[in-house]
Amino acid sequence: MNILFCSVGRRCELLKDFRKTLGEELKIVVTDNSQVAPAMAFADRAYLVPLINDPSYIPMVLEICKKEEIHAVTTLIDPEIMLLAEHREEFEALGVTVLAPYEETAKLCFDKYEMYRFLVEKGIDTVKTYGSYDAFMEAYGKGEIAFPVFVKPRTGSGSVGARKIETPELLKQVTDQDKSLIIQELMRGTDLDADVYVDTISHQPVAMFSKRKLSTTIGGANKTISFKDEALFAFIKKVLSLMRFNGPLDMDFFYQNGKYYLSEINPRFGGAYLHAYGAGVDFIKLIRENVAGRENPEHIGDYEEDVVMMMYDSVVIRKKSEIEASIQ
């Protein structure tokens, strides 16, 4: 299998896991707009590309797919998911499986306020969300929500700009400064997430791995512990039946007052997917089967509980000349 990872950045361990599963039958091709993206060191072929909003970007990626005979493409950053979804037909015309959701679903996942409205309309328990200061204050005046609250950008990734707000005065100040912020109920329950694989042939979820967050930093959880709950698996299936996903995704939840609440969906490999892989939930095998034209059977909950992931940093050391020589 030849797979292309776009915007590969720092995702070294994910590439190592692909290599561990597929060995010599795998060719890893990566792109990034920085020649010092560390994960490039773990690829068979690395390409330096422009920013994703450059008009030449997609034509360049399509040309890479042709040259490297790519079978599947994915991205590791949220803003690029929509781009792959929009150009799905062009990739599929080259025989490339696009591991990203379909366009209408990609739009919902990227716009957190539109996702909230969609979930409420469909009767899915989710975190109360307001698109403006005025809308929030109207609800606050009716006693529908209280301080403190949580603000974060309506679009974006990596938890940039997300923070707790204690008073109406501070909320007014920060929302005046940044009109992109949405306002959410501050959830006090258990923070957790799930890695899910949606089969690219049946379009059904065939693998799930749920974990409680023990510690988080900017960008996501860095210590987690696995658990299983059939109620959560059923909730995930209900949510996914309403949208059109394709491949790996990461779902964030809260468990509060005996109920699960969906927070957001990131339709790509989550940063903490490494935990799922280490516990034996191997999405890489599922991708290989799909690329070969074979539908995967359902294996939901096939892992042990109380398996702990403890993430840490590492480094890549290379001579500048070696880096430059390795990039196309």
C-alpha cells in the first residue's frame, strides 16, 4: 500500500505504527510546507509543498499521487479536511481512496456552531453553545446558562484560543476582540474521547476505542486510560448514522449526570490514536483491507480496559544537508 499523509508535521509515532503493521509492503509519502517537519524523517518520500490555500496546492498533491502511485490519502490537520472532501472526485479518478468525510459532513465538523445546531435539530445530546455574546446574554438572562463558561474559536484546531471565562464583563471583552469565538456551557463531568474507524466500503463504524482523559495539554490529551461502555458505543453509532464519514475520526465527549454529551468530531487520526493502536485497535489493517476492495467486519470493543497511555516528547536529529537531500 502506498499512502500519502498531507501536512504531516510532528506525527512521527503514527508513521512508525503504519510501518510496524505493514512493514515492507508499505510506502509512506508525506507533504508539509516546512522542510523541518520532523515526521518527514520517517517517510519513504517527502515533498515540500505550499500552504493549503495556495492555488497550486491541490494540483501539486494530485501530481504526487500520480507519480507515487498513491492508494490512499489523508491529512493530519483540520483545515485541510474540507479541501480533500471538495476534491474527492479528482482523487478517486486516480484510484486514490480519500480518508476524509464527504463534503457536507466536513463542513459541519469544521464549523463548531453549525455542528451544534445540527446536533440539536437531530436530538443528539451536546454541549450548549451560543454563536454570539448577545445570544448568550439572552439565555443567561432567562437562567438557561450560568458562569463560568468556556469560549473557543468557531473554526480551527489544537485548542488554540480556548479558555474559561468567569464574568459577563470579561466575556464581553474577549468576544468583542475576537468575533470568531463561540460560547459554551462549562462541562464539569468526565472528559473523554473515542477513536472510530468508518469502513470506506460499507460506510459503517467497524472499530471503536474509548478512553478517559487523565491529563491534557494544548492540542489534546497526553495521558489517557481505556474503558468500554455499550451505551457510549450505541451513542456513537446513532451520531454517525446522521453523517457521511470515511476512514478514521476522533470524537470528544463529556459524561455528566448519567449521560454522554458529544462535544466535537475531528474526522482524521486523532493525536491520541496512538493509545488505540497500542491497545490493539489497528486502523491501519482496516485501511489496508479497504484499499484492497474488501469490507471490514465489525470489531467494536475488542480491547482491554484500564490500559494507560503516557505520551512524551522525542526528537529527530539530522544534518541540514541530509534534510535538504531527502525532500523532493
